[in-house]
Amino acid sequence: MTTALFGASAGFAAGFAAAPLVPVAVSLLAGLTLTGAVAEPSTHDGACAAGEGVTVVVAGGPYSEAGPAIRCLADQPESALKATEAAGFTYEFVPKQIGFVCQIDGFPDPCNGAPASAYWSLWTGEGGDWVYSTTGSATLRTPVDTIVAWSFGAGDPPPLPVPELEPAVADTTTASPTAKTADPKQWPDAAGERTGPLGTVIAALLVLIAGLATWLAAKRGRDRG
């Protein structure tokens, strides 16, 4: 009977003591998840420099009066459609025709069904010329230094010269030959080794569990005495 009562008491005490660990662990893991979230792509107005990323141009439609919008996406998206979205432009397909773009940044409003006389045509800048894309925007690959453009009208090319990719600015900073840059995702642990955020979380939880086990062992000794 005494053993059964002690087991129940110890189980209750362990559950009570371990209960605060649950929200702590959840909070730590949630923080780790948020830390590892994908960052927003980096963009800026104007064409990319050589080797910087993908240049996206939108001409006509909502940009008829102000002039074509040109943005640089410092990334390498999988397709022209993803590059357009990542550069900050919105799009909508023709209803029931997935993949056929009807609206960009809400133009035309409402969607006109994209007739041959007024639709968003897709172009690429190649060798200083605009080349009409016969590949759909969802499958047109966009490696670094690609220039893609959308032009609203009857299939006419964008009304501007192909943007030139300026040479990248050389980094003149000279690093010390003995200096080492610490990885911000890692920190030295007690043994001098590096451990990532997940290792830090696991180590903290192990310390808490070890402390709990020590407390339970001490309590068992007191109860038996």
C-alpha cells in the first residue's frame, strides 16, 4: 500500500513539476520555428546590377501615365510568374483558365477575358531586344540576370529600351587574414563547440529534465527516511 501511495504521489509530483516545462518547450520550439521562417525577398526599384538577380518590368495598364514599373528581385525564383509576384506585383488568371494571366495589379478591372486586342503579353530582354515569350509565365525559367516584362495591349513589346544591367560594384573591403566571421545561426556552447538553435533548445530541455530527476530522487530519499 505504501509503495502504491508513494508511486502515485511521485507520479503526481513529477507531473506537477513537469507541467511548467510544457509551455516553456512549446515557446522555445515556436520561437525556433519563427526564427527559421522564410524571409521576404529583397527588391528595389530599377534594374538589377549584373549578377544581382532578376529584373521585372510592367508596362502599360496601370503604369500607362506614370511610366513602366521596373523592379529588381535579388533572388532566383523558379519562373517568370513567381518573379512577378516576388517583385511585388499582383496577378489574377482568366476565370477557369489557370495560367492565363488576365490582370496585373488589378488591371483591367474587371478582367476582360484577355482578348488578342488587349492582354498582358510576356517578353524577355535578350541582347538589347525584346523577345516575345512563347513559353507560359509559370514555366518560363528566370535565372540570375534574366529580364522579364509584361506589356498590356495587342501583343506589342514594352514601350521602353531593354534595361541595361549595370556592372556590380566591387567590394573593396579587405578582411583580416586571421579574422573569422561567426555564423549568426550558431553560438559556442559550454564545451567551446558550436551548436545551432535546435541544439540549444535540446540542451536547455535536457538540463531541466536532469534537474527534475535530481529533485525526484532527493524527495524519494526523504520519503523513505
